[in-house]
Amino acid sequence: GTIVHALLQDDGDGGQAPVDSVPVRFNRRRFPWPRPAIVAAADEAELLSFGFSWVDSDVPEAGGNGGLDWLLIGERKQVGPASRVYHEQPSKVTALSEVGGKSVRNVVLLAETHDAAAPSMVGMSTLLAVTRQLIQMKPPPRLLCLCRGTQHPRPLELAEPMAAASAGGVWGFLRSVALEQPAADWLIRDVRSEPSATEVARMLRAAAAFGEDGGVPRELAQSSSGTWHAPRLVRTGAIPSSADSVSGAGVNIITGGLGGLGLRAAKALAGDPSSHLVLSSRSGRITRAGQGLGAQLRSLEASKSNLRIRACDVAAPEDAVALLRESHSLRRPRLATRVIHAAGVLADGLVRKLTPSDGAVFAAKAHGAAAIHSASTTLNFSAFVAFSSVASAYGNIGQANYAGANSYLDVLVTLRRACGLRGCSLQLPPVGGAGMGEALASKFSGMAEIWTLPLERYAAWLAQSLSLCPSAVATALSSDALAQFPVSARALLVDDALGRGAASAMPPPSGPARAADLSTEQIQSTLLREVTALTSIDALTVDTPLMEAGVDSMAALELRNRVEEVIGIRMRNEDLLADAEELTVAMLTSAIERHASAAPGDGKKEGGQGEGAANIDFLATSVVFGTAAPVPTKLSLPILFVFSSPRSGSSLLQLCLQANPMLYAGQELYLLMFDTMAERAAMPEMRYVDEGLVKTVMELLSVSAAEARARIKRFGPDCPTWRVYQALQRMCGSRILVDKTPANASHVNFMHRAHETFAAASYIHLIRHPYACISSGLQMFRDFLDISHTTWGMVEQSWVDTNRACDDFMAAYREAAGTTSSMRLRYEDFLRDPATCTRAICEDLLGIRWEEGMANPYETSAVKSFEAAESKSTTDQKLLKRKTIEPRQAEKWREVQLPQPLLDTTKELAATHGYELLPDVQPELTWLAQPTGEANGGPVVCIHDFTGLLWGFRSLSPILSPNGCLGIRGSTRLLDGCETIQQLAVAYVQLLPKGLWKGGAPVRLVGYSLGCRVAYWMACHLEAEGRPVELVLLDGPVRGDAGYPGRMGGFASQVADDIRAKMNLPPREEGAAKATDSGSEPSAAAKMQFSVMKRSGSFRMLFSLLEDAGEDAAAAAVRLIELPDVGEGSLREFEGPVLFAHTEQIRENGTADVVLQRVAHATVHKVPGDHFSFITKHAAQVAELLAGWPASQVPEIPPTPAFEPSPTPVRGGAGSRP
């Protein structure tokens, strides 16, 4: 598989040199730096890091409507309606030269995916089989490979499911094919939905008519709006020449840890005594000789770090998960868990030599990463760095399999980041001094053309990536090598300067017209055209109310999307819906012009979100990278900084401070994180970046907005931001300037910048309860900022990072300064007593007089500073809607329903600041309703019905108990190993956080339907442990199957089979017993009743719930239905109080009689409604029933019409009936 290039020169007399004397030049992994001089300068050259972004790409349309044939290879029958499409299943790809008697000139391959994130080896095998045949055909047909969701070209769009990563390997594979086979004609398109035959034909015609040189890129990704985007490299910073010390505190798991790269990574993390190093490899020992790896390992063993070596094949998911769980368990509180995936092997060969059995490369790289990803969803890693390769980005001859495995890593990490998970993929070139790169350099040591990354530069890059990773996929380029950058990869560069201005260097979108370039009449004409297209009404004017024209709220959102496409401005929902009844085209035009003028001439959409802009992020500035110019002399005037995470209540505190005439606490400035005003202006991620500064200058100088902007412009682009601070302090006169910009706390370097800039700075660290802060932040991102893909985990991590940075800075500042010019303030304490807190700020921290108006600033003129200067205030949008400070907001956190358990780091940080937290629960245990106040007992525990879901308690749980309500749902994880419901009950008991029931408080269990069986055995187990228990049975049986009518009228097995069929689950094993059905054949009447039940809305609703919940929930439901309830003699009968509430249905079928025989001491009550509806329609009555129990008398539930009330419920003796 090795490619050599021989140069045969004429010796002048027509002869040729003998073949064996021709100098052979190895010409492979030198890519992409070919010249020896570059190698010599590599150690000293500036090394730049680049990320991958996507820019708009206008694909030219090819004319003509002539016939176009192609062969479609994929699991689907066809791509849209097309008569000349030939289809071949992937498993039948044998001979493609002729299909249906026609010569194949175009092949369309649908990249194979599956339901998990692991790589699809079936898809890669199909791609290999197709490619091998195509390159043998002369000329090779055009190949169009269609993927779905493997790329994420628009960062603000909702990401595709992680399963899309399974096709990620096709990108690197095809890039290598292009180098091996220059004549190969291939395209790859990542689409958001399955294209029609017409769209496929358009792609093929454009490629045939224009080709890559004519403006049709080989690689394109489609956004949800249908626009195409091409990949580009964007500079993200410089890589230092040596690795700074990296805090390795915590657990550091390194797969491939006994290779050269893994051991050097371990060395970088080994300096901390609290560091746990877990190094894994397939053999558990060093296998590569000649690189001094044994000595490096002995040095690590002698270090202060705790070292463990494990033999583990990370390609086996069960081994990988076991390794990660074992390693994660070593972590101590407040410490991190990092995973570095350095495992990898080579099995090089040309594409025509590769076979589907060559799977070792994918096993180590791709399957290992998939296993780590799967485990990370529950183990909450603080860092995940995958070692990819430059072969993924550019391809490499003889390494199509290796490039494919690495591009899978890139896609996996990209989608993880889009879904709010941690991850960074480093595209490493060969590394000199370690690993495969050193083996390569040693083998060909006489050939200086093999460029390798110096080992220490690799270590520096890794250290930088562990602490700061601005892009999902990163690659490194030497500044000396840029002039020789390979032609095949030059198209990735943003411009000839290689993106020196970062993402802002991208050209503005070429598709839609920019609003700043359109006149008012043109905007109005465009809007009228789009409204007409939506409503089909022609007689519209600019003053016609859009509601009258038929533009309701849904149509308004569609109009917003169309405006974004044709004008390039994204309006907020409130622009369209705030005054929906009076909204006109004229009003929309004004809104568009206002947004366009907020960022003149920069091509950004409304709010500063340009095409390809990333999330709101200030972590790619010179202050973070440590390249900002130092402040020559500290500023002497006092200043107050309020550091906090977003949504911590800093705006309300700011308003209180503004009520003091000795302070100026205007709107947010966004200055501290930038070195110069040019850097500030170039930041595309900020919304309304100028608004706060403009309003500040307006107020301090009493000028208009236009005059304020003119004064700011006079600072010039090269003006350092500290000079702007200096000017603002002078404008304040005797007042103290206050800066509470939340982004100031997003990185500890920003806070250190404040300390380096100001000699008389004071600091407040404002912190809010994580429940309320994270919930409010999530709502802000999704509703106000229209960033819909933001997850709870993303905002939670921001809360942790920000407040931890504040803690670290405050501790370092106090130790260095030895003063008390700082304070910590909990937002809840401030709400409860604003007067005391603001007095402490004024008198103790700042040494100024306290003003009474600070206790209720809404009665002062301070609110005027928070009104918008031009478009929208940068501060909290709800701030001015309130009329007073509300102390009850301090308990707002108790109303938050957590969608998932908090991170350990969150809990530890919250405890450090004295916050009360509710106990964590397992995945199957969830808070249906949080405690509403000071708990005087434990929460109620609700157990599911046969579906394993908690749908029945949605209406009941919020009103069931002020102590909160926990729900247990079924899962295959808990069902594994359970042969009876009694055994399942043991697993459920182990889920309960026993510490919630203190001081002898009883555990109240509420079972519904089949859940009554589980609840009964749980009660028996808890009672056997000596715990008081109250058992509530809602319309379900208990203790065994014998004596009861068959489950579901004797049709339980048929229901289970229906679920299997609908959810594509494996069928029941042949001959398996139907343990839960009745022993006799159901009667004709029973069959008819079951047929009616299956067609009922309630039954269909339950099936829909299972479909929405997914395959695991459906599989759990099947097992619950078929799980027998036996367990003779293993537990004594439950003796505690029992409330049995039943419907007429189960009394008629005899279930109620059997229940009362087995829990004869139960308090019994009949409830209105049927089995499926009573728990939701009559939830209030059921809650009232439970509230009065176990008192001697239970309140009567009023009957529904045509319902005969039961006698007054009593405590029954043996055999008693209601």
C-alpha cells in the first residue's frame, strides 16, 4: 500500500537509468508541509490553532432539463418520484458497471446510519465496496454521498440526534479517496431532510456543468432553512511554545495511555498530589520500543500522582464503561474527571486493497469514542479530548480507513458540543518524539521532508485544550508553513491571511440582501411579497393589520423565518407577537431598520448573530489567551465590580446601587474582556454590544444617542479598553463607577484584568441558588434570545464555571491584597433584607453614605437609567415591570422542577455557599413535584402502571402533598435480573433516598394499576426494615397472581405482542410461557370487550406515550406486563395502614374482592370514573381523599351523574366489604 514516486531522467544519450538505481522518495505523511526548511523552523515557528466553521456557499444552477440517470444505493426504495433511478440494496452491491442494461454514470449513496451514536460499520463497508468498484471503471462515475445531520453548519440551530454521528466516517474516507484517485469525481452533501429526485438531479447537474473549479464545492452542509454552507478554517489563537502547568486535580483517564502521546499527556497532569492517573491500553503494558516509554512510565510511578494501569479494550463497550465507572469512583468532591482518548492503531493500505474485515482502526478510534460518549451522559466528565488526525481534515494516501475513523471522532464531538456536552477533537499531525509520528520519523530519518509536530508543542496544545477549547474540532498549522499550504486544502482557508481576524473575517452572506443596503420602500415591498405568499391575499397595504390578513401567531413565526432568509435580519418573537392585533408591514419595517442600524455595515443579523456565528461566548479574546497588552499604570480612581453568573439578580442590585447619588451604576459596559475597541467591535457573538456603553455616555454627558455614538467612535479602533474606563471614571466626577456586566465573570482572566487595571477596585461576588439561576438562564436563552438548542446542562456548567472562577479570584485577591475590599452576597439574602445588604456595601465595602432609597429603588429616579437608549435595554427585561423588591422571590428556587440531577460540582459549590438542595435521585426516580415549603415529612412516592411511565400522576402529583412527590418509572436496567415483581420491588426500595424521611416520618407509597403490586411488596420490605409505611392502592391488585382474573382481561400477552410489533422489538421467544394470562380461553364477550378497549382513546394514548418514550420504555413495559407476581412465603403480610381506592370496573371483574381478602384491614373507597380516567379527571377528589387519611373518617367524594355512591367507608374487619 505504500506509494512511491520515481523520477526517471534522460541521461543525454537516450538511455535510462536502471530501475534499481533510481532514488525512491517516500512521499506520504509529509503532508501538508513539503519543504525541509519548515521542519527546521518548527520548534521556533509560531504555531496557530484553527477551528472549523461554515460559510454561505452559492451553488450555481445548471441549465437544461435533459434526462439524467443514476443508481441509488441505500435502504430506501428511491429518493422521491423518479422514473430513471435504479436502486440497489447495500448488501447486494456487487457489480455496478451496468444496471438494467445501462451504463452507470452517476451513483448516489445514502450513508447508512443506525439508532445509536456508534459508527455504522455496515455503512462504511458499503462505501468501501462502492468506491472500490467505481475507481476501477474508466472513467469513474460520479459519486454523490448523502449524509443527514453529521455536520452542524448553523450553531444556533437545533442539533440533529447524536445517532447522526454514526455516518461521520464517510467524510475522511472520501477525502483520502480524492488524493489516491485524482480522477475520482465525488461529492458529499449533508442534508437536513431526505431530498427529492429533482433536488438530487440538481446537485448532479451542477457538478457536471461547473465542477469544483466552477464554484461547486465537493463538500457542503445544509442548514434547516435549506441554505448551503462550505467548511472553512478559522483561526482561534496561538499555541504556546511550551506547556504551562496544568491542574491535574481529580481523575484523569487516558485511553492509549501507555503510548508516547498518552504518557506525555499523563506527565502534564501528574504534578498535583490529588491527581489520579488511570492509563489504559489493550495489553496493559508498553509495546512500542525505542522511544524511552519505560523510563517515562517509571518516572510517573515515582511522582506524587496516584497511578493505575488497566488492560482494557475500549472498543468493547462493556469494558470501556467498566473502566470509566471504576475510574470515576476515585474522584473526590470538588475535583474533575477528564478523559483523553488517545487510543489508535494503523492498518494502512490503498482503498483498492482494503477489505471490510480491516476493522481494527475503527475499533480503537471510533468504537472506543462511542463507548466513552455513552458513559459520559451519566458520569458528567469535565473534559473529553479526542485525538483525531490531520488525515481527517485533508485525507491521506493509503489511510482512508484511518481518516474515516478520525472524521467520526470529529463529527461525534461536533454533535456533542451542539447538544451541550463537553468535547474537543484535536486533529494532530505526526508528533515527533512520541507515538506513530516518531516511529515514522525514525523509519525515514534521512528524509527531512516529513514534518512532525514537536512533542512539547503537542503538550502545550493539549494543555491549552484542556483548559480552553473554543471550537469542537481544532487543527494546528505552523506559521512558516502557510505559504506551502497544499492546494487541495487551500479552499478551507477563509482568506490569504488565514483568518487572522477569526470568525469576523468571513465574508458577509452573499445570498440574502442586507437590510442596511435596502431602502424603506424596498423592505416594505419585500415584506408585502412575503405576506402575500403566506396568505394569498393581494389587496394588502403597508398599513393593513396582518392579523386581519390571516397572519396568526404560527404564520407570524413563518414570516420571521422568511424575513431572515431574504433580508438577513432575524426578528425576535416579541417583534411579531407583542402587538399582534395592530401589527402592520410599516411597523415591521421600522423594527427591521432599527435592528439593522444597531450594527451598521457588519453584515450581522439582528442581535449581532451573523451567519455562522457561534453561541454567545467571550472566551476567544486576547485577555483569555494572555496576549492583551499590559496596562502601563494602574488607574487610581475607585471602581466597583459586581461579578456574577447570568440571571443571578445583578440587575436588581445594580438598580439599588444607582439609587445612591454617590454611585453611577448604569447599564452593562462589555469592556473588561477586550484589549482594544477594535477587538470589541469584531465580536460577532454579542447582542446589543454598544447599547450599554451608549446609554452610559448619554447619561454622564447629557447627550443624545447619536452624539454618544460619535464620542465613542472618537476613541478609535486601536484605543485600549482601559482608556475608555478612564474616560468614564472622569465623566462620573465624584461618583464611583459600577460595572456589573455578567460576562466579566465568565473567565478568571477577566477578573485578574480588573485587578491589574485598577488600583482602587472593590468587588462583589453575587451568587444565586443554582435551581433558580439555571432555570431562569435556560428560559432567557430559549425564549428571549431564541437560542433553542440550549440545554439545562449547558447553563448549569456556566453557573459552576462562573461562580468557581469568582471564588478563585476572590480568594487569590484577598490573599494578595490583604484587604477587605471585596464581599460575597447571596441574592436570596439581598431580597429578604435589601436595606441591610446595601448598607453593608456602602458603609463597610465602599466607605460612603447609605441612602434610604436603595432599599426600594422603584420609588426613585434610578429606574430611568435602565430604559432603552435606542432599541432594547441590555438589562433584565422584567426589571422595570416590577414595582417593588419582593422578598418572596427568595424562595423561588423551591418551585423549580429539575429535569436531571445536578452535577457533583454544582452540589459542592452550592454547599460551599450554604444553599439547601434537594437530594439527588437515580434516573428512574424523578421529582414530580418539589416541596412547596419547609417540609414536615417525607415526599410521597408514586409507582407507575403497566407502561412503566408516570403519565397518570401528572395531574395528581402537584396537589398530593406539600412535602413533594417522587415518581418511579420502569426501565430495563432495573428489570434486568428480576424474575418476579417482588424482586423488582427490592430494586425500587434501593432507589429511595432514605434520608428524606427523618424523625420516624412514614414513607407513603401510592401505586396505580400494576404499580399497586410493586407498591405492596415495597411496603413489605420497608416494614421489615422497621420503617413506618402508609400504602395507597389506586385501582390495582396486590400480592400474587393467583385468584385474580387474568391481567388485562386475559389478554396481557396479546398487548405485549402488540407493543413489540409497534416498536419493532424482538418477538417473544417461541414456547415462552404466558405467565400473566388467565389459564382458560377468554370468552367471546371478553374478546369483544378487549377489542373495544384496544380501539379506545385511552388505550391508543398509552401506546402513543410508549412510542414517544422510546425503545427502552417499550421494552420495559413488555417485561412489566409479563413479569409474574409470586414469591410465596418470602415476606410476611403488610400490617401497616392501607387505603384502597377502586373504580366500578375492578369491582365488577372481581379484582376488588381478592384485594380485600388479602389486605382485610384496608380503608376502602370507591371513586368515580373508569380505570384510565379517574386518576386524571378526578385528581382533586383523589388528593382530598388522601389528605384526610389515615384519620378515622375519610371525606366522601361527591358522585358523578349516574354514579351510585358507595356506603360510608369504614375500617373493615376480616372479609368485610364496602
